[in-house]
Amino acid sequence: MDRPPDTRRFDGAALQSFAQGLLERAGMPADKAAVVAEILIEGDLLGHETHGLQLLSGYLEDIGSGAMMTQGEPQVVADQGAALTWDGRRLPGPWLMLQAIDAACERALRLGIGAVVVRHSHHIAALAPYARRVAERGMVLLLMTSAPSGGSVAPYGGTRALFSPSPIGVGIPTGGQPILVDVSTSITTNGLTSLLAREGRRLPGPWLMDEHGTATDDPTVAVAPRRGTLLPLGGMDAGHKGYGLGLMVEALTAGLAGHGRSDPGARFGATLFVQVLDPAAFGGAPAFAGQMDWIVDRCHENPPLDPARPVRLPGERGLALRREQLAQGVVRLNARIVQALARWSSQLDVPLPPAL
């Protein structure tokens, strides 16, 4: 599964202005548009190609159809101090996420823990950008999201789709750069599977299951009219682990929010669980940093299987890629994404910045 080499380089500031301009022209207020554009671009900066500006076309389509709302604020459903529940009213996911993070961080600073559950959010893009923001505040983030309307992952031992890939994000502060965990409870994602199917490529391993229960690396088995599914994390051999994690995500998102797969009718949107913990309220920030820095050092010192590929911490490669691009003032995009953005540029009359 080699990445296609056809990439383009764009000035970062110009690309931010362009993406924000498209969203504003589609009807999104400037403050929300700026946040959504920033989070999508950070996805590309961190190397999350399927969860960066590739998502912008779908967001613009949803604004036009009314599937994404652009005006107003989330509705407070319940507020119990450390626990807050919102109805996101299908507002832009990245903007809602940053609002939820701010609320959770404020409560964590006062109470040690702050948790925000959101139902009816729009898609929130990659999780790593949020994990970075919280960890750089010196706090721990635990983030989970599920899509009640989407089913592409079968329960372990079954053959019919039920769950969404339901990713988990974790941000952990250290004395150096943060640890950023951004993983799905399935062995692969819908975005990558769809991308490889469109490009006629295969997955690196048998990460899918066809409708007959056979594991395969062919992504087209998950494309209609086929009824294949994504395998849970652990695959055919140890998928009970991903299955268990998926059930945990369902409980903390759909269960706590009171909105999920059991609801009748349209179940559009994402359901979110955001929890922030302040280490100062537990064993203390210095003790937390000491423990995590020791672990980081031992991981880096661990003898690697391949001397050319030393042990890394989650998020390390993405943060290095982000630093490299920011230092150059550029964002690298696959030509396929550029082509999709060019169509919206023409449609909404927002000039696409020239490639460098």
C-alpha cells in the first residue's frame, strides 16, 4: 500500500484562507469556518491524509443539503458540574470539539476532571489535533466518537455490519513533545478503505471480511452492492479485543449521550465523549511528568527489531511531519485532493492558491 507520489505543496496561510473562504461562501460564519479549516489542515500537517482537507468536499456538500448546520450554539441538555451534556444540533464537528475541550479543560482545572458528552455533532475529522491541544495545556485527554447512523464493522464472530470504526483519541503531556494516540477500534478505517477501492489498490493485510465471512485485503468488498465489513482491531485472530473496545465506545458515547443506534428514524451525526483530567488534582503534575518521561525514555532506548527504525511514541512521526511543514510554511496535499478542491473553487468562486 505505497502512497501515491503525486503531491503538491501549498503556502500554509494561503491554503487556510482558501479553505476558510470556501466554508464562508457556503454559508458558515467566519469564526466557525476558521476553526474547521484549521483542524482539517492540521490533519494534513500530521499526515492524516484521509482526515484532512479530503473531508472538505463532503462538509461543503452537507452544508448545501442542510445535513450540517452552521448557525448558533449547542444546546445544554444537562450540567452536573464535572459532567456536561450537549445537543450539538449538527453544528460543525471541529468547532464543537474545540468548544467542548475548552469547557472540559475549565472544569478539570476547577474539579480535577471535566467531561462533555455531545449528541448530534457533525463529523469531527482527525482526533490527533485535539489531543495535541489538550496535552500541550499539561492535561490528559480521552476522546471517543461513534456514528449512530453508520455501520461498517461486524461484532467479533459475526458477519453483518453493526458498529462504526469508533476511534479513540488520547493526549498525554510529557516533559518533551506530547504522546498522541489516534486509533480506530476497527483494524482499518472507512476513509482508507474507500480511498484504496477508488484507486484500485489493496490493503496491507486481510483487514476486511467479505459477506461470506472470508478475510481479505480487497477493499471493494466493503463497497455497495457488496456487503463486506471492516474487521475489529485484532482481526480474525484477536478481534475480541477491538470488539470490546468498540462496546466501550458505544457506552461512553451513545449510552451517556442517550442517542445511538437503537433510536428510530434518522440517526444522523456523531456522538462524542470528551474527558479531560488535570494531573495536578491526582498525584501532582511533577509526579505525572516524572512517570511519563521515564516511560518515554525507556521506549526510545528499547532495542529495535530494525536498527534503521527505532522505537517511536504514538504521534511522534506526525508531529515531526507537522514541524517540517510549518518550518517551510507549506502544506502537502495529494493531487487527488487538489482536484476535488479545484471543483469547489470554481463552483463557489474562491480562487485556489497556486501550488509552489
